[in-house]
Amino acid sequence: MRARLSLLAVLVAAPVALWALLPLPSAGAPSQAELRRKIDRKREQVDWHKGRERILSSDIAAFTRRITDLQGDITVLETKQVRLQASLDAKRAELARIQDDLRAERLRLRRLRARLAEAQLALADRLVEIYKADEPDVVTVVLEADGFADLLERTEFMQRVSAQDARIIERVREAKAEAIRTERRLDRLEERAREVAAAIEVQVNEVAMVKGQLVDRRERWESARSEKNTVLASTRETRQHLEGELVVLEKEEARILNALRGASAANAGVAGPIRQGSGSLIWPVNGPVVSGFGMRWGRLHAGVDIAVPAGTPIRAAASGRVVVLGVVSGYGNYTCIQHSGSLSTCYAHQSRFGTSNGASVRQGQVIGYVGCTGHCFGDHLHFETRVNGTPVDPYGYL
């Protein structure tokens, strides 16, 4: 009996002695718990930035649609600009032709006016001659004729005089009518020139407006693209920086855990004393909690992480039956025990199992050994309590 008590005393004292032999952290160095909290915060920041990148990806898709729409508007406006430019060129060509016609009509009108002035002058001279000559009428010519031959000569002369006068009068009449027609045609050409000039001015203003719209849309397109690239690059750079800091922290944590494993190698296979809390469950291992229950890295951390060396035996938190035993995704080697009622407990990242599926276990019985299987960054036990399969905070039961 005394030998058994001596052995028990040695087993209890060994972990304490080994823990005392560990080098104490310097005053400026963070503790393992503080390091774990920093890692958790850094992961939360990384995940926040990843979420931000997802949001930005959605924004970028919206920018891309906007850019596509703007490019469509630009294409439509460019087509319209080409069409307006062609119309403007046609109007300018028409105006040039009208101006040529105007010059020709003005030259013709000057000639017609000169002819009219000439005809009017000739008519005036003829009227003066008739007035001065007091030319006889037909009766006087017949009575004063010396004979039939003289009468014929006098009659022919009168006819010639009348025909000449009629031609002069007709020339004046025609010249005046042609001048009037030319003036009217000139008025119409001038009115058409004014209309074409106004139409060209409208077209020029419309082309200028279209060009302004093209410039504005191109600037908006460039702004959207620049904003997209700037925000995405900034977020990616920040995330990469945070991930670099996270890697440094995880390496520091691994270094500390390796030091703990090396210093506690002699105690690796010893289960140690049972740690009883205020609840109905016992602690599966005796060590510090380095990550608690709650939201982590954008998702629920469904248990608590207890830092202990690799190979440390894991005790069943309560009596029950093993209902899950095997490799489960990021949990690695994973065991779940169903207790009375709806409560169950689960143990993850084990290096190896210490029981079998379907086995009945008692509280405190070794069911496995601590390791770092699955997704983890150092040896520890991930311990969960579940009610009807839903994770709940283990501190309510420990």
C-alpha cells in the first residue's frame, strides 16, 4: 500500500517538476495565450479582408457591366457622329453649290440690268427723235405722196420705223421681265442659303454635343476602371501583408509549442491528475485554453483548444458510448461520445485513438492521445460539447 502511495506521489510530482524546469518567458515576450489571441485576431482580419475582396469582386462585376454599357453608348454615339459628319459634309457641299449659283445669278443680273439700261436709253433716244422730227402719220404720208411709187416707199419706211420701235420696246419689256425673274430666283437662292447655313450650324452644334458626350463617357469609363483596380490592389496588398504577419505569429506559436513538447517529453504518456471543474464534466486534458468557443475567421469555432504536448492521454469527460470514431475533414482523428440525454462530447486532432467505435467508456478513461491531425498549427486538443448535435460552449459544463 505504501509503495502504491509513493508511486502515485511520484506521478503527481513529475509534471509539476517538469513544468518548473521550463524556462520562464521574458518580461517583453507574449505568453502562449496572448500569442493565440493575436493569431485569432489576425485571422479575423485576414478573413475580413477576404470577405472584402469577395464584395469587391461583386463590385468589380458591377463595374464591368457598367463599362460594357458605357462602351455600348460610345459605339452608338460614334456611329451617330459619323452619320452627322457625313450629313454635315453634304450640307457644306450643297452650300458651296448654292454660293456658286448665287455668284452666277448675280453676274447675270448685272448683265441683264446693263441690257435693260441700254434698251431704256435707246427707247428714250428714239422717243426724243420722234418728238423732234414730228414724224407724219399714215394719212399725211398718203396725201403728200407724188405717186404710187412714192407712196410705196413712204409706207415701207413707216413700217420699218414702226418695227424698229416695236423691237426696242420688246427688248425693254423682255429685259425688265428677265431682271424681275432673276431677282426672284436670286431671292430664293439667298433664302435657301440661309436655311442651309442654319441647318449646318445645328449639325455642327449636335456634333459638338455628341463629341462632348463621348468624352464624358470615356472619362467615366476610365474612372470606373481606375477605381476598380485601385480598390482591388489595396485590399489584396493589405490581405497579403496580414497573411505575412499571420505566418510569423504561427511560426512563433509553433516554436513555443515545440519547446513545450521538448520540455515535457518525459510526461507525454502520463495522463496526469483529473481536473474537475464546477460542472458535470471533467477536463479531458489539463492545460491552458488558447482559443475559446465562438465566431472565428468568419465561422463558428465550435469548441475550445487546450494546449498540451503531443501524446498526452485524453480522458472521457463523462461516461457514455462512442458514436463517432474516425478521420473527419479538418478535425483529423475525431471521436464523439454520447452521454445520457442529449449531451455529447467530441475530441479532435488526436494523434491516435485509445478506444473503438461503439465502445462504452467511463468518465476519466483514456480514449485517445493529443496530436495535430487535420487542420491545425500545433499540438492541442480541440474539445466540443454538443446538445442534440448543436455545438454549445463547453465552459457551461466543465
